[in-house]
Amino acid sequence: MNKRLKIALVVLVLVGVGFFVRATDWRAILEAVRQVGYYFLFLLFVTFVSAWMAVLAWRFCLPKERVRVSGWKLFWVRLIGENIAILNPTSVIGGEAAKIYMLRDLGIPQRQALHSIVLSRAIMIISQIVMLSIATIGFLSLTPHSFSWPGLDVRWLLVLVAVAVVVGYLPRSRLFRGKIKKLIHWLGLLETYQKTRHYVATLWQELHDFRRGNQQAMVLSFLFCCLHWIVGSLEFYFILLFLGIKTTVIKALLVDMGVIVFKTVGGFVPGQIGVEEYGNKVMLSIIGVAGSTTWITVSILRRARQLFWILLGLLMYVVFFRRQNAYFQQ
């Protein structure tokens, strides 16, 4: 990561922080925190445990290099990287680049750092799909009467299926690939495209070889990823419980997975401002949580938790770069 790229990343993060702070209703946050009282500390603890599960999953993607970095150091690297991903328009690209840079400074070769990040991200996505499927099946089979989102229509489902089929078919189409190659050649990016394709193919083969030699580690990483999602969904469960609304872990898991889908789609929005709130509203309505103010209170409490971890992550970011890795080298 050269100097210009680091400066650009810092500027993007600072701009994202500015948008986030400006869009934050501090009075509403204080009122929501006051409403749940000391239980807010418990919510922070739940999200900490969830993040720690993700760190353990990541460590299993570093079987040889993990002796060079402790779990706590990896926790801070992940926290900083995830906050950067939240606060800049490039989303996970900027966040993962920052993780690679910090891991390299901790003595982990850049190639191994890249392997671990790509592999852990892939396992995280697979586990997310599995958890979303389990939550959806469990929700529909156990409480079919609660599925009452007025926006759901069979026609929309057919449109989504059609879009998925087209998107899945196009990359395999020779005509489509031929048009893309002609466009790349016309733009003068043929050499860059060939180098990128070779790099991705090499990386894919290296990851494949790594997976075959570390199958047990991959299974454990997947299990900790699943625990990460399950524990993370407890935030919704306990927030609703503290607000006097009884629900189930399956419903909370469905809401959490659904909101993450909304946040992924709106990843280019710094802080997912407005995107996460809309996701909360839609997913809570799906599980039958009524009340025009409930989703607002839930969103504010989740923003308060997010604000705490962002500020803590920014503090560690400053420590990491301003004090020449003094903490991380201990």
C-alpha cells in the first residue's frame, strides 16, 4: 500500500465519519440507551462475543502464521478493517486492503494475509447463506401465520428468480464474454485484464491447494462463522426482549441475516445510513413485530452500538499509525 493510497483511504474514512456523525441523532441515541439502561452494556458484550467468533474463524485461515499474531491483535485488525469498510464508498475493498497492510506490519507475508482474508470472507459468505436458509426454513415451518409482509408478491418472486437466472447465465454465455472482451480491448485494458485474470487464477489455485491441505481448519472456521452469525443475531433478540417484545432466536436470526443482505446491497453508502434502518423495518415487519416506533428504537440502539465500536476502532487506528505499531508489537 503506497503513500498515496493510504492518504486516499484515510480521506475516505474521514469523509465517511463526517457523514456518519452528521446523520446521527445524538439525542435519540441517548434516549434509546436510557430506555434500556445498563442492558446496553450487555448488548455491547453480545456483539463483542460475535466479533470474537469471527476472529477465531479467521485465525483458522492462518494455520502457520497465526503464531505470529495473538487473538487480541487480530481482533483489533479486524475491527479497524470492518470500520473502514463501513465508512468508505469502496466498502469491503478498502477494509480488506487495510487488513492486509496491518497484517503485513505484524510480520505476516502479504500473500498469506491475502489468502487468509479471501478465504475467511468466502467461508463467511457461505455460512451466512446457510444460516439464512436455516432461519427461513425454520421460520416458515414453525410460524407460517407470522409471515405477513404486504410487499411480498408472487410476481416479484418470479422477477427475482428470472434476474438470478439471467445473472447466472450471462457470464457463461460465449456471446456475452465475447462482447466483454471487445469492450476491454476497445478501452485499451486488454493487458491489464490478462494480468488480472492470471492473478485471480493463480490465487484461486493457491486457495484450492490450501483448502485441500487444511480441511479440518476449514471446518472449524466454518463452525465459528456460524457461531458468529448466531451470537450476532442475539442482539435483535435481546433488544426486542428489553423493549418488552418476546420473539425467538430463529426469528432474530432471520432478521439479522435479512438486514445484512440490505447492508450488502447498500455497501457503497457510507455507514449504510438509511439502508440499515429500512432493512430493520422490513425484516421486523416480516416476523410480525408491529408498532411504528419499534423499528426506530431498534435502529437507534444498533446505531449506538455501532458508534461505540467505530469510535473504538478509530482510536486503535490512530494508535496503530501514529505510534508506529507500539501496541501491536508488544
